[in-house]
Amino acid sequence: MTLSSKLKRFLRETTPLFAAMLFLLMINIATSPESLWAIFLIGAMMISVLVTASKIFLADEGAADTAKRTATRGARSSESAARLAQAQAYKRQIDALVNATDDPMRKDKLRVLADQVAIWVKAVEAMARRIEEFKHNEVVQNDLVNVPQAIEKLNAQLATESDSNIRASIERALATRIAQMQSLQKLQSLTRQAEAQLENTVAALGTIYSQALAMQSTDQAADYSHLSAEVDEQSRMIRDQLEALEEVKLDRQRNA
């Protein structure tokens, strides 16, 4: 892995954390610049950044070469797993906020938010699992190679066949294969959309965590309603994407 690719990976995995740090620093400066309480929180979050940096920049090159030879779908799978792990880490941090809160009213509101996040992360887990199943489904992966070849072969047969009965049979087979290919292409497209949605949802979860963390550091009455609304919206988008994937899979099975 080149230095440039390592740097891109590092920025991709740590950008949500840096954004949270910047947000905390801005809140600190705006509310109580004399105390600089955000420094301690930022220092704690830097531990995660340093761990990520060590894994990326100090990784054994032999292991990196082996990973590079792994199939592309395996690499993408590890990315999905990394996004899921990051989402689960944010959930644990929000749970920790609940446990660390002494104010009963704030604790109750934060616990409601944590419960919503738990439902959200369950949807993220289901999405990541569905993506993994698609990428490791040998039948689907083989179809992506074989179906276009079958369509090309049937078109060639149809172009040279003069018998009307045989032509009708070929046309039916061709229509079935075309429908199957359309479902496969739609599944591919939705899977790419799902991967992008996972990336977006992890960034959103990191933002929500940083906002909840900042609210813990103020003396004002905490209002988590806007965070709850954002969590509900993110959960809905994940569920919609998952349902779309499930629907296309069923279509593929009918057309196969």
C-alpha cells in the first residue's frame, strides 16, 4: 500500500473524529474559553486517532501485500466491517454517556436517545450483513459473469435461427435472461448505494455523538429532541435501503 493510499484511508477513517474535535473546540470557545475543558475530551478522542494511525502506517508490509492480493470484494467487505465497527464504537460511547450522567432528567432523555441509537445500529448491522451476503454469494457472483455471456449466446442463436418454433423458444429464454440481468444490475446498484449509505450513517452517528458529548459539558438544560429526530431519520433511510435490497433479491430468485 502506497503512502498516498494509506493517507487517504487514514483521513477516511478519522475525519468523523476530527470533525467532532473541532465541534467540541468551537463549543468550548463559544461558551467558556477560559476553562478549555474541551482539551481533555479531544485528548481522549486522539487515542482512537493514534490507534488508527498505527494500524495503517505501521502495519506489517508483508501482511499488507497479502491483503492486496485478496479479491476486490474481500477488500470491500473489510470496509463494510470497519464501518460497522465504528458505528458500534459510537454506540458504546453514547451508552457510556448515559452511565456517566448524574442529572436524572438529563439521564432519562439521554437514555431515550441511546435506545434509538441502539435500534439504528441494529439496522446498520443488518445492512452490513446483507452487503456481505451479496458479495460472498457465489451464485450471484457467477451470474454476474455467466448471464451476460448467456444473453450474447442467445442473441447469436436468434440471429441465425430460421425455424419459428425454435426462435420462439430462444426469445422466451432470452427474455428471462434479460430480466435476470436487469435484476442483477439493480442489485449491484443498490449495493453500491447501500455502501455509500453506510459511510454516510457512520459520519452522522459520529456527529450526533459529538453533539451529545458537547451537551453534557454545558450547564444548560439538555434538549435531545433534534438529535432524536436525526437518529429516527437515519434509521428510516437504512431500513428503506435494506428493504430495497431484499426486494431485488426476491425478484432475482423469481427470474432465475
